[in-house]
Amino acid sequence: MDATAVSAEEPSRSALAVRPAAPFVVASIVFVSAYVVLSVTPHSGILEAVRQAVFLVPFWGAAVTSVLTSRKSSGVERRVLAALAAAISLVAASETFVSLYVLAGRNIESGWPILPEVLTASAAVLMIAALARSVDMRAYSRLAVARHAVDAVAVGVAAAVGVLGLFVSPLMAATSSLDPVQGVSAAVYSAFGALLVMLTAAAYGATDIISDDSWFQRVLAGLWIYALATAIWPAWLYGAVVRPASAWDTLVESMWAAGMWLAFAGMARRLRDAGRASERATPVPRTAPPAHGLFSLVVPVALVLACAYAFAAGAAPLVVQVLRPPMAVAGTALAALIVVRQMLAGVENARLARALTTDPVTGLQAYRPFQDALQTELDIADRANGSVALVMFDIDGFRRLNDACGHKEGDELLRCAAEAIARCVRSSDHIGRLGGDEFAVVMGGASAEHAQRFAMRALAEVRTVCDSVSGSPLQATAGIAVYPLHAGTRAELMRCAAGALFWAKRHDRGGFAVYDPSVVTSLDAKDEIERLEVETQVRAIRALAVAVDARDPATQYHSKNVALLVTELAHQLGLPHEHIRRLEIAALLHDVGKIGVSDRVLRKRSPLTAAEVMHVREHALLGERIMRSSGFDDVASWVRHHHERYDGSGYPDGLAGQRIPYEARLLAVCDAYDAMTSERPYRAAMSPIAALQEIDCCIGSQFDPEIAEAFIVLMGRRLPM
């Protein structure tokens, strides 16, 4: 489903309804019941062949449909489904080999060949890889991803330790029919099963069960049942080898078959959807992993206990002698994994702490720690009757440079400017980034004269940096305020320095100004007039946005929601404050052109005709004219192009890639997300996760890749995981 297809102005038919799965439900009940009946009653010859055939039907059905489904898919979906298809095919081949082995009259209780074990183990590895690939880890750092991987492996090893010590060892002590190889195999199978149970449960629990993705939910549910049966595989070993009269092996085999029936049903549903020319089934959802919470507390404790138990088994007669070497190996592996996990957690915590205190672009102090450092210097000055100078810097014309060079080049210019200013500070000074293109330096014990000499050196150093477009020197302006000469508190000192900087930007750009109460008084009066003008303008803008949204009850809060999303995304991307304010105006009025769209078309519940679609699309051009007539020339261009697509198939001008204004590309993502997650008369609202999946599918075609990735990361951190 294309995100455009569910946008606010182009209604589409509702999402595909869940098709009945009655044939598969009936078939699974019949086949599994028949298998159970044939397993618990005496059978031989033809009945045994029928029993094995009944057991193999879902395995080969799932294998064939998964192979066909993977061939009809593409991108991430194809890679995930190809791995699942290979895994299910290996499982089907393994089970077929065992069935032929039994039909040939071989006694499986006395041992079995190595080939089925190799095939099943390989299938488990492929399933783990496929499920891990379907989990969206973009909101996590590489260290967090590595820690999750270590946790998963460690849980598998701990499961093997538990099976060996608590299940296999007592059985081997009580009977001679179980050899060490079979016992270790049971532990390995349980470890794989535990890993698969964790991955399938995490993927299933983190995805909303929506109709479009119901096929994948069935596949996940089937793999979870199959994984659970694999995790309790020692029960099959007990029923097949130790006590054949019991029904434990039949229970495990029935769970395997039931799981494959569900996977078969899901793949068949996806295959049917993919074969319809008029419908496009949604791809494999990229789910988000569960957040830490209780899991992060339980896992380390469980791993430590399992490690201690493994080593205790070798020092005390807790397990039979033959299993002590495997237990020692498992314990050593667990100890190593615990050490690696703690190292990763330590480095990750250090990076998180550094991220909270350091600006990610320039490496300078972030806003909050800079404020704390300023307060500390003020406290020292109070005790010593000293002074503190605050120097604020602003890069002149940075917005123009950023638009011309691009954000990557803009960030590089900011880094170079920060390094230039940092070369002039003393070792005792504090330098930080206040946001956008603004920097500040706290100089403890410095007078106004010291601060002026520093500002001259720093501004001269900044001019040694050249932008990559014109090659002209970078220029900055500075404002200076001194405590307690000009201000008595931290907030007042910041305001005074900002006032001096603002005055210098207007009267001495490229130079500096020291705070002067007479200048700032007049400046404050002028600022107050401008502030009142802006507030009046903003109130008028908001009233117009409310009037536009009120025309259609289904989109009553759409403009406001888009404005909030755009503001957050712009902050995430590090845009300057003034730039963000203009973006908010654009978001509030991006649909202002709908004033010219008739109510009949705007509120129509059925699909629009071609003529009506063209009528709706005119709102972008009308919106531009309204914005230009209101004096918002820069914003007008963003409103005009917010329905352009990154691949050039949008409207009204068919612009592509970087030719689309950057701000319009921001609006496009936020507009589509709010449209998809809002209720409409012609369709139900999509869940936030499903909407992010749609945006993910449209990266590079409808949306700018960099902006869409940043939006997914931003919104992904909000979602319940």
C-alpha cells in the first residue's frame, strides 16, 4: 500500500479484509487429529505409510508455498522469505528422511543417522537469521544490537545447560537406553528452540495484528509453535527412546505439524495476494524489538545462575560423569558471554552519557551541561568576588549556506567553526553549542577587556574557514556580557549576551558588541514590537489552519498534528530555531489551498474520479498563491511542492530528488504519516507501526531516504516496545 494512497486528499478503498482461513483450519484439525489417532493406536505397513504422509503434508506445503512466495517478492521481504523458505525446505527434507528411515524398518529408538540432525540444525540457524532480519533495529545503536545478539546466544547456552543438568542427567542415571550423544543433541535442539521462541515471540508481540499483515502473523504463530516444540524436544526424546509407551513424542510431533500448518496457511495467503494484479499485499513488517524493562533485569541474573550451576556440576556430583565436560564447556562459554555482555553494556552506557553531555555534530558541550558549567563559574565568582564573561557567537548567513551546501556540508562547516573558536579558548574556559549555528564560551575570572580580545581572535580564526560553495571565508558575529557588571543571575547574563549579539548582527555583522543597558533597552522595545507583530501573524495563521481543517471533520486536527511532527523532526535533524519556526508555519498551512476544493469532493466517501483527483491536486498551487500573497515567499515554495515524490512521480511539477525543496520533503513524510494514522470515512486508521512500515517501503520512491530514516527512528522511540 503506497503511503500516497491513504493521504488525506486522495481517498482509496479500505484495507484488504481478512479472508477466511477455514479450509486450512479444517485441514489442519483433520490431519493433526488423524496423525494423533494413528500414533496412539497400533499401526504397521500401510497405516504407518499413511501416518508418515499425514505428518509430512504441512511441511512440504509450507516449503513449496514459501519458495513460491519468496520468488514473487522483492527487497527486504525477498531476503527474509528466501531464508524462511530454505529453512522450512530443510526441515521438510529432514522429516522426510526420518519417515523413510522408519518405513524402511529401521529402529529409531536405537539411534538415528546424523543427516537429519544436520539438516534441522541448519534450518534453525536459517530461521534465526530470517527472523533477526525482519526485526527493525535502526532505532538502536550498534552496541545495543550486539548486546541483544549476545543475550540471545547466552540464553540459548543457558537453555542447553538447564536441559543437560535437570533433564538429561537424571534420565541417563535412571536408564541405559539414552547415550551421551543423544543427550547433548537434546540440549542443542532445546537451545535452538529457545532462541526461536524468543525471536518469534518478540516479532509477534511487537507488531500490531492488522488485516494487511495477517498472513505474516500466521507464519510467525506457526514458527512459534514449531520453536516451542523444538525447545521441549527432550520430551520427544523421552517418549521415543526412554519410554516409548508414553505419548510425549506424539505431542511434540503434533506441535511441529500444527506449526507448519499455520506457516502453510500464511504463505498461501501471501501467495494468493501476490498473484492478484489489482491488489498489492503488504511486505514483511520490520518489527521493533521489545524494550529492556523486566527482560533486561531477568536475563543477566538468569545467565549468572546458569553459569554458576554449570561450574557447580563439575565440582559436585550434580550430573553424571559423562556430561561434566559438556557442562564445563557450556559454563565457560556462558562466563565469556557474560563478560562480553558487560563490556558492551559499559561502553554503551559511556556513549549514552557522552551523548547527553556532548553535542553530536561539533563535539562541544551540549546545552544542559554548558548551563551547569556556567552556573558553577558564577558560584565560584560569588565566593571569590570575581567575574565571569559570557561570549556568544552566531555564524552569519549559515541558513543560506546550509541550503546551498546541504546538511552534511553544513554540519562540516559547523564543526570547522567550532574548532576555530576552540583554538582560542583557555584551558579553564567552557565552550558549548547552544543550538543551530550558535556557540558560547564561558570565561571564568575574565573582564570585558579580556573577553573582547578573545572575541577578536576567535572571529579572525573563524574567517580562516571557507565554505565549499563560493569559497568565501566563513563569518561570525559575537555578543559579550560580564557578570556581575551586566547581570546578577545566569538567566540575565544569557539574555544580556544574546541582546548584545542581536545588536551586533544588525549593526556590526562580522564584529562584536559588549552589552550596553541603553542599547538593549531600545533593542527590547523594538523586539517587543516585532514580537507582537509575529504573534498577531501566527494567530492569524493558526485561525486560517483551523478554518481549513474544520471543513472536513475527518481531518480536524491534521494541520496541527503535521506541524508538531515537523517541529520534532526538524529538531531531530538539527535545524536552526528560526528555520523550524518557518517550517511550523508551512506545516500549519500546507493544506490552505483546500479552501478552493469543493465540499462534495473533500468529503466524498468513495474513490475519486480522474477529474476529481485533478481538482484536489490544484490545492497545492492555490496554497502557494495564498502564501505568497501573505508575504511568505519562502514558505510558499514548500507548500507548492509538499506532494512531490522523490522518484519524480509526484505533483504539481514532477520534481525529483534534491530538486524538491528540503522543507517540502520534510512536510511530505509528516503529512503522509498523520494521514495514515488518522481515521477517514473511507478507511480505518492504520496503527503507528504499520504507518512506519509503509514509510519504510516508500523510501527512495516517495520519500527522501535520509529524512524518512530519521523520521522512523524518531517515531520508533515513542512506540511501545
